[in-house]
Amino acid sequence: MAKIIHDKEKCIGCGYCASLCPKHWEMGNDGKSHLKGSKEISKNLFEKEVSDVDCNKQAEEQCPTHAIKIEE
């Protein structure tokens, strides 16, 4: 299993992740991205386990603030 980690504090709401990987990402009412099905592991830090990182790798690479990390 791989882990997707989203640091919401770093997020500027550019929307790259939501456009590249809508299966896992969406834009929230706060103007920042939201990792669907994730759990908050500490303040503004969210985590989700997935069996395949698929489009999340693209989201990680395109995030201008490096708010997305994938641990495989």
C-alpha cells in the first residue's frame, strides 16, 4: 500500500490535483484541495492509503507548493 499525504497548510488552491486526478481530489469550500476519503493525522495534515498511486503521482509532480507527498 502507498500513502498519499496532503499538507493542506501549503495548499494554495491552484486545482492541479483536482483536474489531474478527480478520483482522489476535489476543491473544497475553503478554496483549497481536499483528498477524498482521507483522515486528518495532525493539524492540516491528511493521509490516505491507496493500492495504486495512478494519477496521484502526476498531482504530486505538478503541485507548485509540494503540498502532496506519496510514500510507496
